[in-house]
Amino acid sequence: MKRILITGGLGFIGTHSIEKWTSEGWEVVVIDNLSSHALPPEHPVCQKASTIILKDVLDTTWEELPHFDMILHLASPVGPVGVLKHSGRMAKVILDDIYWAIEGAKRNNCPLLFISTSEVYGYREHKTYLREEDDKVLRGEFTVRNEYAMGKLLAEIALSNNGKVDKSLKYQIIRPFNVTGEYQLPDGGFVLPRFAVQAIEGEDITVYYSGEQIRAFTWVKDIINGVFLTSEAPSHLWNQEWNIGNEINEKSILYLAEKVKTLSNSTSKIIHVDPKKIHGDLFAEAPEKIPNSNKIRKLLGWAPTKYVDDVIEEVLNFWRRALNKERI
């Protein structure tokens, strides 16, 4: 049986990755420091992993780990609110972790899948359907969000240059766009679970600013299926960057709020707020990021399977179940 290491495996994307790789017959080993986890280690989904190591990757030596046939590197600060506490040391966290993962890929002589972010594209004055080769634009003040984006971009560059020096290093760089679905928590600042919880509990649905911001929400399992496709790509399609996102799901934040209210039959009011008054002056709204996913569609045959209203319904159903018991 092949064995994969998933760093950050108890996080939102990580838990869905456990489900995917175990369903494909892999043994899964997880390392997670619980800094931004979605599910507790005892949750049935997490228990599908053969081993769960509750520590930071940098506190783990490769000598103490078994051999791996693949590494999926997810461990990272995440979320528009979740990243704020890492201000000033975000880049170090991201870079230290990617060098650790690169060392592991070399020691195990195995492929490395690196989950980057669509935020590497940076600022666009007008709506743009972003391609992998498009310019990465840093504009404005040095926000925590910029530190996160540039940290991820520098990690991509470090990984790419390692691959140019060491021809045996196989990697894929994945840039997911606006991932959402069940198991995602509102704590990190993720908008759909926040709206869902507010609507179900009858609280005001808090839309940041005008709500005209555009997002292209992509179902988490569609993202994971895309990541898995890159892991099975033919040899000539390795050591590349891949957008995974559903541009068909392009909607405004206000649309999202209104649809959540409608589908939940909620009595909540939709109100507009200044997020800096809630989260502090370090908060920065993300620039609009709409994917061009033609590359993974054409070369690997990826296609999304769930559209925005269906994803909203899934998230609402998840939180209805969770709130009937206790918060996860």
C-alpha cells in the first residue's frame, strides 16, 4: 500500500484530502499542530488516517517518520482573519515549512504537492480571469494579507528553483480559488460558514463593506479532485503551476448573503459593516480573484461538479447538524 504524508491534515482541505486518498487505497499519515484545524482528531473522518501526529512539522525530524510515496503539503496559516495573528512572521512560517517539505521529498525520493494560494496573483484594477502565467502584482501598503500572498509566492519560487537544480525533484504547485464546503469553520474569517451560522441562529448576517466584491466559490471536493489529478499527471506535466477554481460560480458577496438567508428561511437581517471595526486595523479585504481554469481542464480533464447554490445548501445542512449538537 502506498503511503502519503498530509501536513495540516486536520484542517479544512486536509480532512477532505484524508477522505480522498484513503478512498483511493492510500495509507495516510497526518501531521498537524491544531493551530487552525477544522475537525478534532477523534472525528471519524480524521480517524481514517492510519497515524495522526499532533505537533508542528518543524518539531518533527524526517528520521522519526516512515517512508512516504507522496507528500501533500497543506500546513499553513490560513483565512483573512486567521492570518492576522501571524503578522510579521508569516513569511518565515511559510518558508521554513516549504524547505522542510522539500527536504522530505528529496529524502523519500517522492513527489511533493504544494498547496499555494490564488492570492499570489495580487491586485487587479479590473476583473481579470487569472491564468497561471499572469503577472503577480503587489500594490498598496504592506498588509498581513500581502505578507501571506508573497510568502506563498516565494515558497513557489523556492520550490521551482529547487526543481531546476535537482532534476529528480517532482512537484506540483496548486493555486485554489475561494474553497468552501462542509467542515469549514467561520473562525478564520471564511464568509460562507459565517453567513450560515448567523442565518441559522437568527443573528444579523454581516456583509463587509458594500458586498459587491466578487468571488468564484469552488466546492472543496472539486478542489481535492483537481489536486489528485495533478498527482497522477503524466511525467511531462509535472513541475508546474495549476489553477483550480470554478469561474462559473462567480457571484457577489451580497448574492451569497441573500441566498443563505433565502435557503435557510432565516429571519436574520443583512447588514453592512466595516470589518476593521470587528477585526482591527490589520484586516484587509481580498482583491477580486476569478480563475481561468482552462489549463487543468484541457490537460488533466478536470471539471467542477457542484455549483454555488448547491454548495451553499451543503454548508447550511452541515451547520444545521452541527448546531443541533455542539460546535465542531
